[in-house]
Amino acid sequence: MIPRRNGDAGQAFPIYITVVAGLLFLALAYLAVGQAAVNRGGAQTAADAAALAAAQNARDQLAAAWVDDVLDPTKWHEIFTGTVHIDDPCWRAGELAAQNDARLDGCGGLALKYTADVTTNRTVGDSVVPGTDDLKSTASATAVIKPLCTFDPPGTGHALPSLDCGGILWNLKPDGDGDLPGPEDLFDVHLAD
């Protein structure tokens, strides 16, 4: 008797091809997710840089206002609480967003807090996920300015109050001579949690 051949020989090959194609599609989908995550990270970096730039510009303006009014301690409280008038610092946020390949969509703040909203210039790119080719990432960040100095209210004499900036005591002289603290001594700038 002649043995019969099975008709199912080679049936595993189409299953193998289907599994490999499915795994390849999943790998490409994960790659698309990775591309989106990288783009989102770039947007967050640009937003962080923009918010910090605006806050640092505001800090520098507040420090300059303090130097201008160093001999009038009655104005110091307004400066250290951020209620003194300064120019809009958001122009600097736009520059930093552009340096990070993003567009500044909005920037604003009150007193000692600035928020920047950005959109990346780059898209997620070509992927197997439909509709993601033209998507751009957006992000937002907030930076705060923290006054580092305390002082006693001004007295009636001609002596200027001592300025305690994070444990460093600055004894200011009424004639304006001597070292003055810099912006980084007067204020700390950091991203909000």
C-alpha cells in the first residue's frame, strides 16, 4: 500500500507570515508612539525654557528697579513682592521658544509668576497611525520668582536697613558705596511644580 500524503503540508507558512506582519505593524505603531513622545518632550523643553526666560527677564528688571531705589527702602517692599511696574518680559520667552524649534502661543503672568504655552514647529511625522502626520505637540510651563531677601521696615534715621538674602547679610551704605547683591542674590527663578 502506498502511503497518502497529507494535504496540510505548508499550512504553517501563511500563519507565520500573518504573525510576522502583525508584529511588524505593532513595531511601527510603537515607533509612532515614540516619535510622538520625543516631539512632546521637545515641546515641554521649549515651554520650560520660555517660561524661565520670561521669569528671568522679570527678575533682572526687578533687580534693576531695586538698584535704582536702593537709597529709598520705602519702595523695597513693592519690588520684592513684584508689584512695581516692569516691562513685559514675554518677548524673551518668544526668543527661547524659537531657539527650541517651537512657537510661543501665549505668555503672561502676574507679579512673580509667568506661564508660557508653546507649539512645536515639527510634526510627529510619517507613521502607520493615520492622522498623525500633521500633528504638532503643545506644552505649557510656569516659572516663579521667589524673593530671597528680607529686611526690617525702614527707620526714621539715615541708615539703610540690612538686607538678609538667604543668610548672607548685606550692610548697605547710604552713600551708595560698597557691593550690592546681584539679581541671583535677590531672587530665585525656578519652574513651578
